[in-house]
Amino acid sequence: MRYIVAAVLAASLVAPLASGSAQTLEGAIDMHAHAAPDGTPRKVDALELARVAKAAGMRAIVIKNHYEPTASLAYIVRKAVPGIEVFGGISLDLTVGGVNPAAVEWMTKVEGGYGKLVWLPTFDSESQVKLTGDKRPFAPVTRDGKILPEVLAVMDIAAKHDLVLEMGHSAPQESLLIIPEAKRRGVKYVVVTHAMASPGGSMTLDQMREAAKLGAMLELVHSPITEEQLRKEAEAIRAIGAASFVISSDLGQPPNPLHTDGLLQIYKGLMAQGISAADIDLMSRKNPARLLGLQP
């Protein structure tokens, strides 16, 4: 089976290296992992992903789907693959009614309480639809420079249930409007989703610095993993501080590496750009653990 081959590969990558090293996945957390079942082809299914991640020594994964909530999937995967923490969430795209407070509230009731993340609209975000020039409906989060009431309602639910509020594919200027209001309303953790590689518009260094000052975390992901991109990410980490970053894979696409392999590529790539092992540990283990309410 696919997961057996992948598990052997993952184990071979970590076995000779020290536990907790920046060159292993021991204790690592992936806050952004795509897996089947999905309406889009995926490299592995959620059970296979959990087995691979567990074999590699990872502590936790968060299953992401753009169009379906994944809290119930996380519950099932935990039962089938004990020994690794599995979480889910909800992406507020058109298939769940867009920015739909009722859908978020219901997710918090799913058995287990493993639905921990709320992503503002991703592929159906206004920013992405307009950037790509698509002529189709979208799910807005602001209008005329003001946050929409339904977004404010979602913030209140996130604050009440201690959910992580992710910016999805919002435009940078939208995120910088939303972040301080979310914090004002009591949302403990806000994350700028793939801050430097967003289809809705990536943030500049100044915008990331401002987001961090406002209290948001900044997510770095695998794609695109070029030397130039890694150099820019390393510069951002040095300028803003590793305490404001999380490293996720955002993998699961068939042509791309397996999540475990991709995460190791990020760690090693950033280290080659001068980022310390201690900072990799902070961004890949300690910061994500804090977001998910796990003990560091």
C-alpha cells in the first residue's frame, strides 16, 4: 500500500538523526495538510497521512479541505491511528455558505472537539477570484473598507471556543484590517495563511511586520521551495523574529513531495540560509503546539 512505502521512507529519514533536531520530524506539527477524501486529487488519504506522520515521529497534523469541514474526519483518523494528534477545521468557501457563522458554530459541536481552525475564504475569496480574473461568485470578507458583520460573528465564535482564525486567501490589506479587530474581540490566535505565497496576494515584508505587531502569526509553506523564496523567507524570519512564524507543508498535491519529505526540505532549506536549529524548532514544534493548545 502507498502508506507503507511512505512510512518506510519517512522512518529512514529520521532514524539516524537526533530526536528533536531541526533535521528530523520528531515532535513536528503540520498545521496545513491536504489529504483525500477530497474533490481534488490528493497524494495520500487522511489515514495514510496520519500513519506516515506518526512513523516519522510527528506530534500532530491538521487536515485541511477547501470545501468540506474536517473535524469529523479528524475524529475518525484518531480512532484508526492512535499515537498522533489529528485536528481539523473549516474553510469558509461557498460550499459551506461562505462566511457562515452557523457552520463554524456547528463544527465546535462535533464529537471530540478536534475542529480547531477556521480559515476565511480560500479559493472562493474575493481577492483570489479578482486576481485570477475569474467571472464567478465569491465570498467577501470586507466591503468599502469595513469588515462584514458575518466575519465579526465568526470572530466572536472563534473567541468563545478558542479557535485559531486563519486569513485564508484574503488580500493583505483585508488581513491587516481583520487582525486587530479579531484580537480586540478576544481571538487568541490569528494566523496569516501562507503569508509569502498566497493566491489571494502575498504580504510584503512591511505588511508581515505590521501583522506580527498586531498579534498575528505568519505561516510559511513548502511551495514554492526555490532558493530565492527560501532566501526571502529567511530574511523575513530574521527581520521579524521566529516567534511570529509557523512552518506548515500545505502539501498533498500529487505532483509534490509527501508532507513529511516536504517539511524536511523546508527545515533544511532554511538552515542552509542561516536559520538556526533553535528557530526551526520554535517554528515547527513549539509555536504550532501553542496554537493548538498542546503543551510545548
